[in-house]
Amino acid sequence: MRESMVIAIDGPAASGKSTVAQRVAARLHYLYFDTGVMYRAVTLAVIQQQVDVNNQKAVEQIAMATQINVTPPSIEDGRQYDVVLNGVDVTWQIRSNEIEANVSLVSTYPGVRQAMTERQREIGLQGRVVMVGRDIGTVVMPDADIKFYLDASVQERARRRYTECMQHDMQTTYESILAAMQSRDHIDSTREIAPLRKAADAIYLNTSDLSIDMVVDQVIQQLVLTE
Ligand code: C5P
């Protein structure tokens, strides 16, 4: 295995990429960086400032002016990191249904993507990082040492998210989660800039019938093989 690698993991929502990336990063003592939180934080800033998410120019201005910091967890409440938006901890707020419903539209805007991609690249170029997102292998870090694309059927992904919601006593239905996920998949994979897709040189892993441990093992096996 190479020293100081950049590991890119892309895939749709609930494909297992965040959990897998976090475990791989912990094993290697690498930084785990989930780029989705940045798009979620921008979306929250837009909603907080009562700006219409359809107002592209205004949303892009907010993205450029917004300070987002992702730091190691300061509280033990199940979080993987702290997300700080303009000085305020918003780690759990960015997980709301309102953010889920609007984040994909916000993420289509070129000005938003440019601002986020630049910041993500700065972190990626420092190396020793497992970066997770939709466009890491294709756009943010096209020269990553190794790339993975994690996938699963939309029904299986909705089932996983529904189970998570039930564990946290959240009021929702499987049908509404499935519909929201299909909508997000569609916007993310058909947008003009940096759509969700597998990089040509990414390793494809279908996680539908695999446990998290099995996926982590497969990723580690591939890493060991890289020279
Ligand atoms: O990964 P997560 O579900 O937190 O991402 C939220 C949304 O952020 C995605 O649905 C997508 O619209 C956007 N995103 C993106 N590019 C990334 C990461 C996330 O467009 N690299």
C-alpha cells in the first residue's frame, strides 16, 4: 500500500459510503472527510436567511460568503464530526427533512459547486484522507490514488434509511423516504455539472447484499494491492 494516499469514495445516498469511509479512515489513521455536509450546510444557511432556493444568484452568493468548518467531534452524541456554520454548531440541523428536500437543487448551482470544490480540494491535496461524496473521483480529486463507487438498489437504500429513522424515533414512512431518495438520485445524476457517476477508473462495489464489515474488508483488500 502507498504512503499518504487520497482515497475517493462516491455513490448515492445510503449506499454505505460514509460508514465504510469512516471505518477505513480510522484503521489507516487518515482524515475522514464527508463532502456532503458542506452542501447541506450551505442549504441550511439559505433557509436560515429566508432566501428562495430557486434564486440561483442569491444562493451562490451565500455559498461564497459562508464559513463552514468540519472538525473532530466535541460531544459524544453519536456524531462523526462537528459541522460549524458561521461559528454555530449545526451538526444535527443539517440532517432535517427540509435540508434533504432542498440540498440537491442547491448542489446543482455552478457557483455553489465551485466554492465547495475549491475548499474540498485544498483538504484533499494534503493527502492521508478518505473523501466521500458524489463527484470526488470525477471532479474534486480526479488524480486520487484509488477510487471506489458504492452502490445499492434504491429500495435497499430506502430500507436502510427507514431503519435508521425508526431507531431515532423519527416520524416517517418507507414510501416517503423512497420517494425523496428517488428524487435526490435523479437530480444528482442528471445535473449538468459534476453529476453523480462512477469514474472510469473507480472500483464498483454493489453493497445491496453485503454487511458494512464485508465492504470495509473489500476496500482494505484493494488498498493493500495498490503500489
Ligand atoms: O452525502 P449526502 O447525502 O450528505 O449529500 C447531500 C447532497 O449533497 C447530495 O444529495 C448531493 O446533492 C450533494 N452532494 C454533491 N456533491 C458531493 C456531495 C454531496 O452534490 N460531493
